[in-house]
Amino acid sequence: MDIYFITIFPEMFREALASGMTGIAERNGAVRYHLINLRDFADDRYGSVDDYPYGGGAGMIMMASPILKAVESVHSGEDDVGSPVILLSPCGKVFDQEKANELATKKKLVFICGRYKGVDERVRDLVVTENISIGDYILSGGELAALVVTDAVARCLPGVLGDERSRETDSFTTEREFCLDAAYYTRPPEFRGLAVPEVLLSGNHARIDEWRLESARERTLRFRPDLIAKTAKHETN
């Protein structure tokens, strides 16, 4: 997979992408990252990429021309048909594991990282194939959101996780629809008066599987009861 980031702050990505799971994905050859400096596509010698909004008002708007030229430089031709051009935006559907799984099947992703007050709407009309939000709050730009999405996608790619079985019990997996994962413990068996549940020390894998399933349900009900309602709605559709 090739992932392109169109941004005025490419330096925000370098260390983050080289670390953790995104770094492993690149070193394993599962993904290649490309940082596209939007200012390289400015229409003037000053590298201008924003201007005042028509109609007045506070804030600056990122211009359409540099963004479209940047997208077209990496995303043109028959080979790119079906490859998403993603704008990180409050207009988008909130990102979830299902979307991460879907994006992980693509050969190429292009992220447009907005800044300032927003992006000229014609960018959305002309080149954006989908909008993605990572939550109902405002960030200073799309860079951090693009990194969040990339991390979630990268760990879905084959050969990236050290133990592929780990993915089977992750929260939000299709095997346990809309459910959180179970509670987990490691050494020591007792810490500050709190002991590891005996069943986890029993060696009885059938009982352990049953306990973890019940733990997952209990944690979902306690921490994210909204997911229980979501499960019920899913099962009735």
C-alpha cells in the first residue's frame, strides 16, 4: 500500500510514522509513506496556500488550486480508479474499525490535511472521494487525524502484527460485534492487594475463553453501554 499525505507540515509525520506499528508496517514492506508538501504546488513564489474567505469572516481558507495540483501529481490515471482521496473533516462519518478494515484493502490512500478555518469547498466537489472524522471536536489541522487513521489501517495489513491472533480478540472486531475486549493481567499474580482472577491461572483454556467473553460483555456494559444498544440495533436489521 502507498499512503500519501498532502500537508503544509510534513515534519509532523516523519518521526510518528517511523515509530510503533506504522514504522513496523513500513519496514516490513507492507506500506510506503509519501509526504507531499502542499507549498510546492503554490501558484506564487511565496508558497501561498491560503487566502481570505469570500463574504468575509474570521479565519483563512486553504485554496483549491494547490490542493488539486498536489492530488493530481500523485493520483491521476486509470490505476488510481477506486483509490480513496480522503479529506479529514468534521463533515465525515466518524472513523471506526469497519472503515479501517475497508481502507486496509486499498492499494493507495491519499490524505488531504486541512488547516486554518477550512478548505475551499471546490476541493471536496472536485477530488475528494470521502470525508473522514475521528470525532466531534476540532483539531488545528488534519495531520493528527490522518496519523490516527493510518495507524489503525496499518495494523490491519498482513504481516504487521507480531501475532496475527491478537487481532481476533481486539475491541470492535467482527467476531465480537461492537464489543470491547476483555480485561487482561500479567505478572505479578498479586499487586497492591489486587489478585489476578484464579481462572486465568488455572490453565483451563475453555474456562479462560468463557471468562474472557463474559469479561468483554461486562466491560462493554460498564464502560460503553452505548455499544450494547448498537449491537441490538445491528442484530435486528
